[in-house]
Amino acid sequence: MRITRLVLLFTLVSLIIMPSLTTSPEAQSVPNADKKEWQQLFNGRNLDGWDLKIRGYALNENFGNTFRVEDGMMTVGYEKYDKYNDRFGHIFYREKFSYYVIGVEYRFIGEQATNGPAWATRNSGVMLHSQSAASMGKDQDFPISIEAQLLGGLGKGPRTTANLCSPGTNVEIGGKLFTTHCLNSTSKTYDGDQWVRVEIEVLGDERITHRIDGQAVLTYDRPQIGGGNVSGHDPAIKQDGKLLSEGYISLQSESHPVQFRKVELLNLVGCKDPKASNFKSYYVKADNAQCKYGKAGKGPGKGR
């Protein structure tokens, strides 16, 4: 009986002590180290922090009020266009990023602008590792970038979204250079005007993954400058073969009205020292110059 009591006492003490021994230093030292701090790129009120470039117009000349905010949504529309005439447009967030997750919630609305290209019906995109708006030529159609193509269903068969297109770029798939302009994802079709959330994880010049509902629908590696499918650019910028490790994020105007109710970013670069108050367990790339020591702060951005 005495031995049994000793065994029981040892077991209880072990249960009390073991958690403190097995809990990670990160969890012990930094509260909410796993809590994701999403940065809202679009504030829901105005276009502060964004630049825009429409083909044929100067930087930030918003022809026809193409880009605006309506009812808390970033809206792209063409009511003041007589004809679209290939006036492709993009709106750029002014800060560059390298390792991050970009999340967008979008929907297509209304009818396509007059004489918009047939392929651009219910078509938009998120441009990744893009050149800046200021570096685009006045008559340039698309920024040199990797495009996560957003497509809406046409009500007549499959039409995937979160695809890949490559204006002035290439990628690698399975260790081989992929030079075809577009590649479909494995997503389902989203017909009608429903909201769709797409998240794209960008890991510098290593790998890019497109996800919907937490499921990967497309993955590729080593984004780089190359190929065609872009015109009006400065040839000095198009350095074929150069890996793209960072760049700007932009959203497209391609002749079909589209709205974005959320554009948010989870930066994967930051303090990776578990002793710092702003350590985050999900950071992929270290920038310990950002580390803060002492009392835990609020973190680098606003939560959702």
C-alpha cells in the first residue's frame, strides 16, 4: 500500500512538472506569439497609401474615376468610359514586400465595359513582386509581375480562379522553367456575384502558393523576369532571368467591374528571437533589427 501511494505521489508530481519542461520557450516567454497580425492595406474609407496607373495616362491620373471607394469597398468601374479601348489599369500599394501572405476578398458585378476583350470578362488579378507604378511607361499595358488571376464563372461550365499568369515573367514548376503565359489552378468555379476569398503565400524568390478556403490550389517556384506578354515597358527594367525576391502588390482594372471588400497582408518577415516581446512564431524570414525587448507591445499591425 505504501509503495502504491509513493507511485501515485510521483505520478502527480510528474504531471505538474512535465508541462513546464515540455512547453516551448516561445510559448512561455511571449504571449500571443501565434496570434496573426494582419495589416489592412485597404482602410475601407479612401485610397490612401495607393498609387494608380492606367494605360495612356500619367501616374495617379484616375481617368473616369475608375478606382474609387463605394460603401466601404474598393470599386473598379467604367461608367464614364465610352469604350474600354485597352485602357488596362492597376492600383498599387506603395510599400514593397518580400515574404508575406496577401488576402483579398472580391466579387464581380455588373456588365463588362464596351469593347473590353472577350478574355477579360469577369477577370481581374492580384499582381505580385510587381515593378512600381512610377516605373511603368505611359502606354505600358501590364506591370512586370507575377499575376494571381481572379476569374468569375460564366454560368456555362468550369472556370477556375486563383490561376497564374505571367506578364514579363516566368516561374519554375517541378524544377523546370515554365514559360506558358497562364496556368489554371485546381479551384472550383465561382458563378454569380458571390464573394470569394483568395490567399497567396509569397516566399521571396523561393515559392508562391495560392489558397482558397485553406486549401492549396496552385504552387510554383523561383519567380523571375522573362518571357513576353507585356508592352510599353522600359527595356532596362526587364532583366530576363533575374529572380524576383520582392516587389509591389497591385490590383487590376481589366474592363469588368469588380469590388474588393478586404485587402490585407500578413508579413512573414520580423523578429525571430523568442526572447523579444514582438516575436511571432509564424515568421519565415528573420529581421531581428525589429526586435523589441521588455514589456510586450501591440505588434506590427492591426488584427482582423
